[in-house]
Amino acid sequence: MKSCPTCHRTFEDTLTYCLVDGAVLSAPFDQAKSGPDSSATAVLPKGEPEPTLKAFSPEPPPISTIPAAINQAAGPPGEPPKSSPPPPPEPGQQSDTRIMSFFRELLFPLLAVLAAFIACGVVVFLIGDSPFQTYKLLIGSAFSWPDGIGYTLFNATPLIFTGLAVAVAFRCGLLNIGAEGQLYVAAFVTGWVGIKLGGVFIKTPAGDIVSSPIANLPAIVLIPVCCVAAIVAGAIWGGIPGLLKAKFGSHEVINTIMLNFVGVALVGYFTQYHFKVPGDAIMQTAEIGRQANIPTLGRFIPGLPERIPLNFAFILAILACVLVYIFLWKTKWGYEIRATGANPSAAEYGGISIRKQIILAMSISGGLAGMVAINEVLGYRHRYYDGFSANYGFVGIAVALLGRNHPAGVFLAAILFAVLLRGGIFVDAYTVHVSKDIVDMLQGIVILFVAAGGSMVVKRFRAVKKA
Amino acid sequence: MRQLLTWSLFFSTVRLATPLVLAALGGLYSERAGVINIALEGLLLAGAFTAASVTFYAGSPWVGLIAAMAAGALVAYIIALACIRFKADQVVTGTGINILFLGLPAVLSGALFLSSGATPQIPKEHLLPELSRLLPFMPAWRIFTDVSVISLLALVVVLATRYVLYRTPFGLRLRSVGENPEAADAAGVKVNFLRYVGVILSGALAGIGGAYLSIGQSSLFTRNMSAGRGFIALAALIFGKWRPVQTMLACLLFGFADAVTIQLQGVPISIVGLIQVGIGIVFLFVVWLILHQLSLTKGSRLLEFLAAIVVSFVVWRVFLLATRVYFESLTIPPVEIPVQFIQMIPYLVTIIVLAGFIGQSRAPKALGIPYQKEK
């Protein structure tokens, strides 16, 4: 194994010059110096047969996984990007029609959900409640007009955003556990922009002004500015772990978790010390400027009362699903992200910069997570409120997995989980023993079944492994 | 600043670090065998809930402790089944377990105790005892015997893990399975069996950690009482480079930050003192760097570090004496440091360390890759 002294990529012994920058390769593969790149190239998606000589090599450790990676990559050198049809390509099953494959895609998550409901039903039965009554409350409560449907769609909005966020990262082979932190930071920044550019004075009860606005923009300017602020803040907070992974190879799972804590603490500091109305016992900022409020859909849809907080962010969420689909499957950038997720070494061999894709995917993921702020801050609470998120970031992981990391699937899964969230309130109120925590339980079991059963499918999207 | 650095801070650190140490060591067994264990959070919660409810019924913390171990091992077995047998994605499975155990204990405690997500209070004599209750004849050593039995157990487990991992055939095989399962298989090691053992051990240890949370530190189980400790343990494990003693030190760092946060709440701090301590830390780093470059200790990192502490402490005291007049002339009023900034420190340190500024942390090579026996 040889490594390039300038770019640290590794190549087969037969090569003399680096394929990327043409530098002369140094003979021994220097493991310590080959930073994140080698770790990216050294891993390959499992399932492909590996060269058998590996097991018998006398000194196994440093070289073990690399020949396989090269072998992999060397297969189709510079193969032009196959522009694949919308549903993720299923190699070996091209004979199926698209409709069939669509149903197969749908069938598996449905089975997982069904199995989870049965498993959970057993627990409910053992606890001493009727599973049927519980499920009737859990699911049936969501379909009454207007309250049930209105609140369900309102609950689904943040889940669509976080689900999309996790799905985009997943398509690049990254797990973004940090959507929670990203949406907190984004929500605060949105609130900050709404206060500072919305002409809001923060006054103490005594009449002293503690924070004064920079500008007082009209709605037509302020709302887009706030939305952009939400997306940019989320993208930056999401981009940091991407950057760290790309530059230093540190694992994105740990970094996103750490940044969750940092983000919540940072935002808590600014809220507590700078943007709270003094004397307010609740950890929340002052209200954002009136003109930054986005209207509820109740104003436009007859029969939907205005008290239901379903707002334009829901339309934006549907739009985001469409845009993510177009981005991932119809653009060059999206193709490169998916290629990186499917097989990083092959992608790199084909001339895609893995580092760039990782940073890009994490930023987009963070930006999507940040859009939750549009629903919560601009559309609902009209202020940043500490602890507003009902684990949206983590439920987003479940949504993405159940939705098979496809925007349409994410949309459906988010609706399902929103139904459960809505039903949980009624389960709490009307059953003897079972509490709304059953919703968490169901989500957990669904993920387990999806993971255990669908590992073969998920595997393909988790090719970039532990650095 | 001076009044902060006391024995009580030290023992507070130990108390707060104990569940982290146990969970992180659990993670160590699993990850050394090649299975990512992101489910430590869920395992802690499983242990905590089981310990609290069993102790409530049985009236003995020891029964509760064993039940918590068993529960942790059982949940870990489910993880192992999914990850090893069905080759499920390990991170996804762990996430599922974490979410499941956010809900399951709350549902069960709601059913068992007709409460919303918490178990009933357990009387103090049924909690896991401090050493002072086992050693009543040593009142003079009160400050040292105030430590929980579990903290001591955690220390024992660290040392035992160190021995097992590096000095026994089992440890060698476990590590080989995590590093290069193909080679281990060729040498006749049962790869998947060892992975099962590693994951189940991790569950049992995290279960003890959970028991400490519910029947050691507090006296009941509350919903989501682990509050992210499982993730911090995971970070400590990576911070400690998957080695037992280093992992324990990383856990102590996180525990220390927690303890300081609690102590600093609402206490004004003198800026001058803070600057002085900061200078001390810079001294420590510089001295350590110099010693490291000179490599006087022939590779013993621990000796190097201890020497650095001693030398830099002396230099720091001399520096303080020399600059005393100057610092006393500064009249900066003490300020209250926002708690949030202190809370952030361990997480920021983890991020910085992981980025490799202090030393690359190398994972077991086969971590996260299911093993497929070749046909």
C-alpha cells in the first residue's frame, strides 16, 4: 500500500503517481499520517464479497481493509454517473416495474409499524388496559375535523423538517443526531432577528430599556429575513460537525450530540441574560415583532378555526419535501451526496470530493432542522421559548428511518408520528393505566424493527462508518 | 477560587462520575468487541427503573442492584441479537433502544405505581449504602467513607477491566474480535460469541450505573433521569481512547465539570483568581509538552503527566509569589459566571479532543461492521 505525501490518499502498490495530484507516492502506507481520508476510503459497504486472502495475511492490522476498498473502487474506474430513476435503484431487480418496487418500499415499513403495534399491544394488555380501546384513542383522535386534523398537521410540521434533515444526512452516510441542537439554535436566532429587526424594545417593569431594536422592517421583508436566519443558523450549527468530520475525521455522531448540549446551553445563556423580559419567571425571550408573525391557515381555509396553530410553515414543509426530492435525485450535487453515501471510495475515485459532500450534506441537514423554527417561532409561539421542542430532533431520526430516507416516506411517517403524538394526549386522559409515554415506546419499537429487518436496505446508506 | 477546591468538590466529582464510569466501561466492552453501543442511555434508564421498582418491592438494594444488572444484560441481549444475528445497523438499533426506554419505564411505572412516570420514594435505609454505613467504626475517616459502595465498585471494575483486557486470553480475544475479526476467526476465536459477551457485559455494567442513579444518588426513578449521561459516557469512552483508566479519567473530568457547575451556581468569582488558574493550566500544558518532547520517562505517559503536574505546580506557585504585588493592585470586582458556560466546557473539550488537537483517538478497527463468516 502506498500513500500520497500531499493528499494522504492511499493507492495500490502498482501505482507510482497519485491519481489525484500526480505526486510521487511514498512506499509504505503511513497509517498514522493518513488522516480522515484513509478512514473514509478504508471502509466499504458490507455485503459485497471480500477478498479471501485477507483472513490469512500474516500481519493483519493496518492493511486489512484497504485492499478491499481499492478492489471496490478499481472496478468501475471513472464510470459515468448513472442517472437513476426516482426510487432508490435496486440492483438486481430491474425486471420489476416501478409500481411494484414502490409497493415493496411501502410494504416493509408498514410491516414494521404493524409489528410494533402488536408488540406494544401485548404490553398494554399485560398492564391491564384494552389494546383496542387504547389504539382507538391513539389513532382515532387524530381524524376529527377541525381539531384532530388541524393539530395533527401542526404536530407533523416540525417532524417533516427534522425527518428530512436526518434523511439528507443519511443519504450521505451520516447520522445527524444533532437536529435537536440545530433547531434550538435556529429558533433562538430567529427570535433574535424577529426582536432586533422587528422593532421590539425589551423593557423592565421599571421602564428601563435593556435591549433596543436595530430596525423596524415591514412584514414583506422581515418574514423572509427571519426564515433565512433560521435556515442559516441551523446550517451553520449542522455544518460544524460536518466540517470537523471532513477536516479531522472525528465522528459526527459524537460531535452532533456534544453540539446539542452546547447549543442548548449557549441559547439558554442568551435567553436568560440578554433577551428575557426582566422579571419574567419563564425562560423565554420577549415577543418578536408583530409583523414577523406568519398567519395560521385557519384564516384562509373555511371551517378551520383560527385558534388551531396550523400555519404556513406546513405549506413550506410540503415544499421542502418536493425540493429535497428534486435536489437529491435531479441535481448533480444531490447525486454526489448520494454517491458518497452509497460508496465513498468509489465516489472519490469518480472524482467526487467526499469532504465537500460531508460538509454540504450536514449543512443542508442543519438548515432543514432549522426550519422547525419557522413553525414554532414565527407561526406559533412568536418568541423563543426554552424547551419548546418535544424531542423533535430525535423523533426525526425515527421519521427518516421509517420513511426510508425518501421525502415522500418522510412525509407519511411524520403524519403517522403526529397522529400518535395527538392521540397520546387522549390516551393519557381516558385510559386507566397507560400513559402517553406509550408513544415513545411505539417509536422505539418501530425503529428496532425497521433496523433489524431492513438492515440490508439501510446498510447501503450507512457506508461511511466510524472514523 | 481557593474555597472551591476542597475535598467536598472532589467527592462530589466522584459521585457524579460514578454512573459515567460504569456506563463508559460497559461501552468499552461492547466497542472493543466491535459493536457500537450508542444505547448506553437506554441501558442506564433500564437499570435505573428496574433497580428502583425491584428495591421498592424487595426492600433490599442488593436485590435491586442484581435485578438492574440482569435487566441491563437482557436489553443488551436484544441489542446483540439485532446487531449480530440480524446485522442491523448498530447506531440505528441503539437509537431505537434509547427512544424505547424513554417511554417503556414511564409506561410501566404508570401501570405499577399509578403515577406519571416516577416510582415511589424508597426509604433511606433501603438505598445503596455509603461506605460509612458499612464501616461504622471509622468515624474519623468520615470524609472518605462518605463515598457510595458503587463508586468503589466502579474503581474496582476499572482496574479489573484493565487487567482482563490486557492480561488475560479473554481480553486478547475480545480485542482481536474488535480489531480484525477475520484474523481472529482464522485463529479459532468465536467472533460472534465474543461479541455477544461484550455487548451483554456492557448492558450489565450500564445497569449497575443506572441502579446507582435511582437507588444510590437519589431515592426514586423519574422519567428520563439519566439526562444524557449515556451519551456523555460514550464521549468519555472515545475521549479515553477506548482504554479503561483513561476512560475513567475522562469521566472524572465530566464529573468535575458537573460538580463545579453545581458549586458555582450563583457564586461570584474573582476574575483575578480565574486568570491565575488559567495561567496555571497554561503552565501545566507547556511543561507537559516540554517533558513530552524530551521524553525523559521512556514512554510512560502517566509518569510524564505526574511529573508535569508537580513541576508546573512549583513553577506556578513561584510565579504567583513573584507577581503577587501586581495582582493585588488589580481591583476587579468578582463576577458571576453564567452556569451555561461552565456546563459547556466538557462538551467543548470533547469536540476539541476528538478533532485530534491533543491526540488522535483510534477506534477498534472493525467497530460497527457486522461479521459475516466466510463461506
